[in-house]
Amino acid sequence: TLRKPISQSSMADWASKNLNMHTQGIFRRRISISNMLSWNGGSIKKPMLITSNRAIKKEACEMFKLVQSYMGDRQTRMDRNHVALVTVTKCWSMQGLRDELYIQLVRQTTDNTCYRSLAWGWELMAISLAFFSPSPKFQSYLEGYIYRHLDSDENIAQRIKELVDLKNKKISKSRKKRKQNTEDEGLPISTYAKYCYRKLQKVAVTGGKKGLRKPTVEEITHARNAIVTPSLFGSSLEEIMLRQQDIYPGNKLPWVQTQLSQQVLALGGEQTEGIFRIPGDIDEVNALKLQVDQWRIPSSLSDPNVPASLLKLWYRELEEPVIPQQFYKECISNYENPDAAVAVVQLLPELNRLVLCYLIHFLQIFAQPSNVGRTKMDVNNLAMVMAPNCLRCQSDDPRVIFENTRKEMSFLRMLIVHLDTSFIKGLV
């Protein structure tokens, strides 16, 4: 569901308070906000945003050149993958640069008369959102900017034509240095905007890439590909099943769910102390996520906590939880009633019911007394770590969240103890 973004006047007000106003000419006249936020073919002498950090002041001007290089507006010997990697790594390592990058991309994708450059600017924004979020104070501004482009393709084409006509009147053809291009080259801008909008909502909650390993070229390529080919993580169950139709047409369950579950068991997860509670190495989890998104399970896995952590992440990041939102109230109302809890499962859409039953069947293996003795994860512990990945409380009230957390755990515990999942054996 799209939230109503901040108004145009609020965005202008934010800009007037936060932009580091530039000057030009021998009289050092201040550049207007609209010019500050319009495409610029030259370099910048200071950051776009006000900052007292010297390192950021220095890096911001260099980063603007990288943004121009990625968009094809500045010549460089580096290929675009490497330009993106350097840009993203700078911001991933230096938190204070992140808002600066996003405001530079807003500038370079505003009143840009070259469609290819414009598309590549949006592409770089999409890639960046896979690694880090803007600061909370800048998020609403960026959200408002992206929102205005969700259905803007006709307006963009018209605006480019107007700007080109205006330039043609002002500049003789012999002096025109920049290639003018109003033809579609690549995806419509609205496609990038829709992807960025969804990605911004998610990264604001998850916080982006974690771990100590710096971003890699493979991750950059993966982030770019995800614009057109949705990831197996963060998509809806329906999208995931649609994607695997060509590869595993006979499967009734998501391949990612069954494969990661089987890996946990193959590596002895049901005999591993703290399974699902102790996280796997974050860099190994990130590396496995990259492989799984390419429909591959590496043979080098040795720690069951790695696929277990990724499996929890997959459930948690589903666009809609395994138990859809419309059944949430019924779940927390029947958290002490085994028959009513089981009845809720039968009401779920078929795909959700199968996915949930597979998960419960999987957890029932770990709940067996012979395994609990080794894992120290009894049915209460299993319900505690898995309930937040299956049910999502929509309230913002801390008291409601606290109270419902207990009910969510109890509901899942009821299913692990009482739900008959014998039919799921052998199902893929």
C-alpha cells in the first residue's frame, strides 16, 4: 500500500533548510533551489547537503564525478560496474555520505534531457537502495521524489522535449556538446521508480547490507538484475512461484523454502545447540543469499546456522507474511484454543497453507524430545524465534506490540503441537 508522500511545498521547505547553497559567477551569486536540484554537466565545489565533516566535504565532490561517470555524462576509464562498486562502497563505509549520494541522484535525474543518462541515474539509485537506506530525516524527502515518478513516463518525455527545444533556441547547433536523446533506451522510468519505492520501504526497516565484507561486483550485478528479475527474497509467494515455473514447473512449494530447510537438516541442524537462535556468520549468510538467488546451493556449506539464518530471513522478508494480514486478528484471538488455531490454517489461501504446513512440519522435527535434548530449543523456544517471521503486527503502539508478541508465540506453539502435517511428507 502506497503511503501519501510529503507535499511539494514540504519538500521545498526541507531543501531550503538542508541544501548547502552554491554560488556562481564573479559576484558569487547564490544558485536558486530549483537550479541546485536540476541536472548539472559540470563539477561541484562543495557538498549538496550542509555538513561540518571534512572527510564528507572532500568525498562528496569526488562522488559527484562518479555519479556523472555512471550516468555517462563524464568520461572515465572504469566500466560502469566498477564505478557503481566504488560509489556504493564509499557510502556503505561512510554513513554520512549516503544522503549526499541520494540528493545528487535526485539532482541529476531532474530536468535531464538525455533519456539514457536519466535511466542510468535511476538505476544507480536502485542499486544503492540494495545496500543502504537514507537517514530517517531524508527518507520522507526521497520517498516523495520517487513517488512523483511512479506514473510519470509521458510527463518525462514531454519535459525532455520542452527542455531540448528551449536549449535549441539558446544554443547554436555547432556549440551543442551533449547528445540529446528523447528516445526510450531501456526501461521506462516508472519501472525504476516503482522498484525504488518498494526497495526504500524495505531498506528503511532492514537497514541494508550487514556484515564486515565490503560490497562486491557480484552484489552490484545482482542488485541491478533485481530491478527486472525480482529477488527470491522480499517478493510475494505468488511472484516466487511464478519465477520458478520455468525451472521447477512441478513444484507445489517455493524451491528456496524446501532447499534451505533440507540444508539445515543435511548439516545436522536438528542436533545443533541453539539452532535458529544462534545466528550464522553474517558474511556467509550474505554469500549464500547471493547463490540461492541464482538457484544454486553451494556444496561447501558446513555450519547449519548459515542456511537456518537465511531461511528465517526469507520468511521474514516475504512481501506479505506466510499468514496473510487479514487472518492476523483471528490468529491472536485463538492463541489458546488448539482446534480454532488449526481451523485458521484451513482458511488460508492454498499456497499459504502449504507453505505454512511445510514450515510447521519442519519445526515439528526439532520439537521431538530426542532433538530438544541436543538443541536446547523446545517448542516454546521454536515458537518464540519463528512467530515474528510468520505474523506481523501492524500496530505502532508498544503496549499492543508487546501483548500481541506473546499471543503470536502462543498461536505458533499451538500449531507445532496440534497441527497434523503428515500429508506434507515428500511434497516439494
